[in-house]
Amino acid sequence: MIRILARLANGLLRTDVQPAELASLRADPGVMLWVDLMPANGEEQAAERMLLEQFGFHVLAVDDALRETHVPKVDDWREYLYIVLHAVRFEPTTRRLHTHELDAFVGKNYLVTHHSEPIASLETIWTGTNREPRRLAEGADNLLYQIADAIVADYMPLVDQFDDWVDEVESEILRRPTPQTLHRVLRQKRRLVAMRRSLSALREVLNKLARDDYAVIDPRDRVYFRDVYDHVVRLYEIVESMRDLVSGSLDTYLSVTSNRTNDIMKTLTIVNVIFLPISFLAGFWGMNFFADQFAVQPNWSTGWLFWLVMAAMMALPTSMYAWVKLRRWL
């Protein structure tokens, strides 16, 4: 899919621009262009030809945009900037965090965006620009700011959701942890690491746009990129703190499970200690009181020795239990 918006010098908005007109429109300083590329099957060559012929982008920049995957970055080609941003999307059904790459070419009076999948924040800006063409009057750098601000804003609901999840899993760990709890903790830790990596690179990109001197960025618009940069820094710090909390939750899980194992072993050990004297007596005497034909002394089952052994077998467990309680092992 190839979409084109053109705001003419008289303020009119054209949505029917053909790719062959792009070179002439780009040459008019009073025209503002936004070309959005999401090539479907069979449109990759047309998109590549448009970028090379109509805009004259360097073949390496076009190759980066169409064929390679990069972390967020800024490449200065003097007449234009090649920028990579990362948008995020969380899929509730599979509970997976997806990162979508957005490639942007920013010139004096044009913005070319390229992505392989739909990006919600970009669609929001596109729809708003169709309703309010004056957004294009602020220039390509301001339009880039609007898109970057919308992309960063999409991180906030995910961060809030992950924060609630951390609280839930901490409560679950303290109540009754299960092996599934450990899987959830490790899965969440991987999500936070991926988001932290994306925000870290995005922070560097916005820092460059806010502070470095680029020919296509109006110095008056740097303050807007600085504002988005501050949002990213705050998000990065929140994600970093949540990552520490998840790591602490993992340590808490291991500690709780270890304590449960120790309690079980302590209970089994105490039971074994209580019944060990009975096992000793049973093994020593052979428990042959009723087998008169095998007894060393006949009629033991009716003699005083039988009752002595029975009394010892009743008294020893009680004494051992009292001793365990006295030592505060229970």
C-alpha cells in the first residue's frame, strides 16, 4: 500500500497524487509531502524505485529501509535524515510483546515513512492529518515529532499494565507460588528486557534530534523533540525499576519455595525422629511375642516383658515429641 498526502502552497490537500508527480511536487518549496509506504506482495520493487528515482535517496539508505532490521538510529545524509523508530504492540491473546520498525526519511518539505506492518500511532496521525491539513503546514520535522510523540505515548499503557502485573505476581508468590508462577516471572522479565532495549535506543535517537544540528530540523522544533526525549527517559527509568522488581520477585520466589522445602523436610525429619525409637525396639526384639514356638522363652506374650515393651513403645514417641517442642523445632 502506497499512500500520499500533499499540502499545496494554497493550503489545499491532495490525496490523489500519483508517484510520477512526486519529483515535481518535491521541487516546489511551498508543497509539503507525506508518503507512507507499506508494501504488499509485488509492491516492493515499486517502492524501491520510488525512493531511488523520485526522491534520490542513497542506495544504502534505501536498502536499510526495505531489507534490513535495525535498532533505532539516525543517519545524516545532509539533504535528508534517515531515522529508525520502534513502535510496540502487546497482543493479549498470546501475551507477546511485538516491536514494529518504522523507517522515516525527513527532508525540508517531505516525509517518507516505511513499515511492513500497520502501526496504530502512525494511523492516528495519518487520520488526523487528513482531517486537519494544517498539521502539514508546520513542516516535515514537526510531523516527525507528532509521529514520535504518538509512538512513545503507546508505551505508557504497556508500562502501566506491566506494573499492575508485577504487583499481582508478587502477591501470588507470597500466597502460594507454583511452577507456572516462575514461568510468568521469567516471561515478564524477557518482555521488560526487550522494552528496555528498545527504549534505550529510542532515547539516543531523540536525544540527537533534540540537541544535534541537522539541516532539515528547525532549531525552534528541537524543544518538541526534547519533550519527547524527557518522556522516553521517564519511561526508561520506570521500566528499569520494574525490571529490578521482577528480579526481586524471582529471588522471592526462590526463597519462598526454599522455605517450603525446608518446612517439608523438617516435618519429615521430626516424624522420623519420633518413630525411630519404635523402629529400634521392633527391630531389636523381633516382635515375636505371639510366636511361642520360636521364642527363646515361652509365653513372653503373657509375661511382664511384653507389657514393658508396649509401655516403652507408647512412652518414647510422646517423650520425643515433648523434647522436639522443648527445643522449639516445631
